[in-house]
Amino acid sequence: MYTAVLLTAPTARTLDPALVESLRNAWGGGDAVWLSPDEAAEFPLAVMPDNLWQVWESCQVLGVDLVVVPTAGRRKKMLLADMDSTMIQQECIDELADEAGVGARVKDITARAMNGELDFDGALRERVGLLKGLPENVIAKVLAERITLMPGGPVLLATMKAQGAYAALVSGGFTAFTSSVAATLGFDENRANTLLMAEGQLTGEVGMPILGKQAKVDALEEITVGLGITDADVIAVGDGANDLGMLTRAGLGVALHAKPSVAAQCNVRINFGDLTALLFVQGYPASEFVT
């Protein structure tokens, strides 16, 4: 058994009941259930539709995300999340680069790395090298003035934590940021790279080993073993090429507003919804959201 979920951006709330009914009838689905009025609905399916991606493309034109997932085990016991452009709306290294006066150059490297065009480790070392000499206190300034949470993040964390789920923030960014974001949102742990400092300034080097694509997969493996759960119990979310390992390994991998090359390799793609979409995909109605 499968469940089809249709959802829109919570700021738009333009999910047409006629669209839900039309798709339900075309696919021979069961009765539709509205998870949130005008925003999210679902219905059961006996088989995976063979024209899913053609229909998905049509829904995208209407500003609607369409997801079909196995019904069994939808509610996950663990959230594994990327940070930059996933749990927060920025790329931390790009914001630091702006402060250092090398913003445009670093943003270009970041975009190419996240799209899978560059080796992540090399791209990270190159970008951090451009930050050499930046005062250490700029990190606190960027956190306070430039970093904003991705909409829906606090509700996602609070709701899953209320159901006993474990939450881990695993980032190719930096511990100076993940520790703050993790504490704010209520993550149980965070893993990231370390910016090296000396005499109150960034040295232009990053601590080794670099936490990249494989390290996120390793985190999934280590944490699930420690919790006594399996990959199938995990929902992972990310947007970049370095997230693909964990997204394809987790029971439910969500490409959130992801780079096209990344989204193309994921079965669950959220382009319009915010982070509460991860709750709808797991079958949570808005009435169960914890705010």
C-alpha cells in the first residue's frame, strides 16, 4: 500500500479539492483525507502509479508538490538534517565571505559544489582559505544579523520530538553555527566541520577530517546503531550534492528546495512546501503539529 500526498506552500494554501479528487479517481485511490485545509491532502493507493513523474510535473506547474510513499512505517523515529539552505535559509560560509569582502567568489564555488560540479572537500578548503584573517567575532555577528531559520523548522522539530523521535543536525558547514542552530531548534546532537582559529582570527584552514558526503552517511549509520533502529526509521532532508548519500540511504529522503541535479535522484521532492511538508509526508495532520 502507498499514500499519495499533495501539498502547497503554507503561505499560498491553494490546493484545489478538484485536483485531489481528479487524481484520486484517475489512480483509483481511496477516500481523500485533508491534513490541512487548502494546503495538504492525502489518499491511499494500492500500487505505485506508473505515470507518477508525468503527473508530478503537471502538479509543479500548479504550485503543488506531489509525493507517493509506502504507507507502512511512515512516521519516522529519527530526523537527520542538513543545515545550510535546509534548516536555515542561508549558506553560512557565503555570509562569512560577504563580511570578508569575497562574497561573490565564494558563492560561486558554493553553488557549484552543492550542484555536484566540484569536489566538496577541495571546494570547502578553497572557500575557507579565502576567509583567512577574518576576526573570530564576525561569526557571532553573522549568527545574530544574517542567519534565519527555514520556515516550518521549529514545528517540525517540536512535533517529531513530542512523538519521541531523535534529531541530528549533520552539516558540511561549521560547528560554530550548528551548535547554535541545534540548540535553538532542539536537535539532540550536531556534527559539522571546525573553523581553525589563532589569535582571534580565522587561519584560513578547516579542521580535519572534513565532514562531507560520506561523513553524513557515517553519521546515519552510527546514530541508528546507537539508537537500536534501522535506516528505514529515518527521514533525512537536504538540498545539496553532499546530502545525496544520506538522502538515498534513509528510509525517507527528502530533497527540499534542492538543486535540480540533486532532486532528480530523490523520490521525495519538496519545492513549494516548507519544512512542515516533512510532517505531512509522514501523515501528521496540522492538528497534531506542536508549535
